[in-house]
Amino acid sequence: REMRHRVVLFALVVSAVADDVSRPHDHQGKLDKFKLGPPASLSASERAVVESGKTLSKTVPVDGGARALATFDVQAPPAVVWDCINDLGAYPRMVPGVADTKIYGTSSRGGVKQTYVTWTLKLMGYSVRYHLDFKYSPSLSSAAFSLDYRRLSDIDDTVGYWHVEPLNGGAASRVTYSAALLLKGWLPKPVVDFLLSTTLGRATSWVGKEAKVRLPVYMAKHARKASASQAECHGWGPFRKCKLPPPPPPPPESRILYSFITLLVVIVTMGLLLSTFTGR
């Protein structure tokens, strides 16, 4: 027991050092970062697994960590799935093993939204903290993350990737997740196994559950918008007619010109009428 307390104390001290935001990370990246965009195409056999309702997953151990890939379908539109993935502040509630997340910076450039967030995982008295740079591109329907190397983290390195594509006319989604993780040597094996399962193995199972919870709210909101739109329309198919919104009022300068032209047309018209009657 005394030995365990010493190990836990050592872990807490190391974690406290790693939480020193004034210190940069030990390096500027060992793993290749993912690029935003679509994933590689699935083979016929891989696609058959996903279409059967199962998760296609692969985990490959590497020296000091592991790589993982998962592809699965979610019975919710991409907007709902992205609402779950991008809700970084709610990960402690949604994802098992995540004790805390704190956003410490946001920015947007070239249509890509960037979020800096600190993750804290806890197990057996250990607190593992690391800092992520999370990028999301709505136009590419993908996200990629890596360590924020400006801050020292408890893990050696990590990179990851999300992609969501619509299925069934947008009623469902196909989700691709890929990540790699390298750990530091001072962590004991039970904690290492836990980290690998939390950041890789169990990193996707929560998405479908959370999307199912959020779907009714999304559908209700979508139905209200559709109802409001249909209220201005009548008929069906090629006979459907919708009431157009009134045109915006002309600017003041245009109003004066419009009034002058209208008056001129009236005068010319009256002159023509008078000349016609006079001629008779």
C-alpha cells in the first residue's frame, strides 16, 4: 500500500508539472497529423461490415502506444452527429473515462474553426492531462486534432481525425474516426490499458448513443421550420405555389426618382389623351 501511495504521489507531481502552461511540450510532434477531407474508400468487404450495422474497427499496437480506426453508421443526420462531436465541453458527461475538459482558446480562419481544449482523464488515483488543438471544417465535414505543443502534456503525442458523410438522403450518417497515441514510460500498465481503451477503443461508442438522445430535439426544430415554410405555400408538385415575401422598399434616392418618373408618365399620358380628343 505504501508503494502504491508513492507511485500515486509521483504521478500527481508529474501531472502538476505537466499542467504548467508556461512550459512547451517536449517536442513539436512525432506523429504525422491528419489532413482535413474525406477518408480513404472502404473495400467491398469493409463496406459490407458497416452496412450490416456493425462497427469496422482496427487497432494496431506500436512502440509506446497504438493506432486505431473505426467506421460506423449512426441513425441521425450529420448535423446531429457534428453537434455531438463538437460539444467538447460535454465530453465528461458523454465519454467514459473523461473527467474534465476546459476550453482555453477559439479562433476561425479560412472556414476552419479551431478550439484549444485541455483534457483530464482519471483512474486509480492517476490524473492524466493533455492539451489538444482541435480543428473543424464544416465545408469538408471533417475534423482533425493534435497536441497543442505550446503546452506540456502528460502523454507523449496524439493525433486524430473525424469525418461524417450523409446516408439515406441525409437521414443517417457514416462516421469515420482514426487516431494514434504515444504514451510516456512512467505510466503503469493498467493506466496505459485504460488510456488506450478510452482514447482509442471507447472513443466512438458514445457517438451513436448521444446522437439518439439529441435527435428528437433536432427533428422537432426541423419540423417547426418546415411547418412555417409550408404555411406560405399551397398545392403540390408542379402546381405548388408559394407566397413570395414583399420586395424591400427602395432607398430614399430611388423613391424621389420613382416619383418623378411616375409624374412624368402621367403628364405624357394626359397630353396624349387631350391631343386625341382635340383632334376629333
